[in-house]
Amino acid sequence: MDKKNITNQPVLKQYNESIKKGLRNGIKFTKLIDQLITTEHPSELLSAAKQLVSYQLNTHYVQFPHQYGAQDYYLVFMNRLLSIHNLGARLSLKSDQMKLYQVAKVLGDKDNFIFSFDLQAKGDGGAYYQDTRNHENLFYINLDRKLLRFDSHALTELFIVDYYNQVDPHKIKRLAGTLLEFATFLQKDYDFNVDLSILNADNDRFYKFASSKLPAGIMDKLFIVAAKHHYMLKSYHQNGAQLRLSNDILINIYPDQDKHWGLVVQDSKQDYSWFDILLNYDFLRKWYLDNLDQLMLN
């Protein structure tokens, strides 16, 4: 067969066009990567991240053997958003065999506190932010739905139980504060719907206990342990109780209008969440953890 005729065959032309299409797809991908890692505009950052987490880089004719995963682009997005707001130094990124990890430098110089995103739990386009040792899912994020939800159980198990005996509470507070800042930036920059869970310091936030009815013995235990630490538990409305921790901090425990028991943390500047209380008051942390099945906050 004549060589000149071969080059005019439709099949070869189609093959060539398929390669060009695959290469253009690769070029578009690199432009999105450039946008993700260099832009200083929050809107451009979110746009690049949303496209990259679902981007199909490979085509039938052009394959890229070395690729980062969608979960890695969540990490880059998180770090870049913090960097845009001048908090990037608190969490650093490290790469290991084409997989990214986040190291919590705010907890110390050693790389013992590592975090990543997990995509498998929901399969609905979102991801879980978790520590790589205990796999506690600290929050769930969905870029398309503009949604972030902290998990009270994971925050308690990782920070109040596991890390508490290893790290200075002030450093734990700084890491939790960094996650809180990230959530706040999502709200302000993108109008995300955010549930801060036990990190919420609003005075009107009513934290519901896991158990709707509170066994009498649990309140008796709190009365005794508070008295030992020179705090007085006083009666509150609807058979509830009030604990004054300082001239400015009140803990009110009572049932809501649906008769579901819970608590409210109040202070004049709205600086203290239940998470802060657990970090700062040993007797309340022990009371809470000893009765976690009934008291775990939703």
C-alpha cells in the first residue's frame, strides 16, 4: 500500500485528533493546577479545586501514569485558603509517593500529627478530614454543596482524649482554632453552610446530649466533683443546674422545649465553646468523659 495513501486514511486522522484532544485535556489540567497553587483570589481558588477533585485526566489515547488523587486537591485547597488569609504556616503539606499529607506544625516540630482527606466514606462528592493514625473524621466538606460539618465525637476522641495526654492544651487549642478559622473563611468567602459543633462559642448555642433524658445520678456526680474544686452547682429552670466557672463563664444544663437535655456555655465575649471548657477545666472533662454515652453532644 502506498505511504501517501496511508496518511490520508480517516482512521489515522481520527487517531491523531484523539491524541491532540488528550494533550489539550492535559494542558487544561496543568492550568487548573497553576490556578490552584498560585491564585490569591478565593473565588478562583474554589473554582480550580472543584474542577480538579472530579477531573478525568486520562483519555483513551493519552494516559498519565503519575497522578495525585482528588483527596490531595482538598488538602491543597485547604492550605491555600489558609495561606491567602496568612495562616498557611500552621499546617504544612508533605508528599509521599504521589500522595499528600498535612502536618500540624502548631502541635510541635515532629511530624507525629498528620492529616489527610478520605473520599470513600460518603461517595457523594464530599470528603472527610481525618487524622491518619486513628482515622477520626473531624469534619465533612462538600465543595459543590458548600457544606462543612464538624463531628463532636471525633473532636472529643482525638483532641480531648488522645492528644490531651501528649500535647500542651494551648497547642491543641491552636490547632482546633486553625480548623475553626478555615471554616470561618469558608463562610465569609464562599457563603458555606457550616456547623461548628462543640467549637461553636455562641451564647445561644444549645448543645444537645446524646441521651434526651439525663439520669439523676449524673447531675449528682457533677455536684460532688464541682464542690471538690470549689465551684457551686445551683438550681436552674426546668429542674436544670447552673455552674459558674468564673465571673464571666456560665454553664447552664437544662431540657429544651422538646424536653431534650443539653447545655449552653455563656460568656460576655462569646469566646468559650464547650470544647474550650473541656480543655481548660479538668474536673468537667473527667465528668464528661466518664459519662460520655449519655453526655456526648450532638
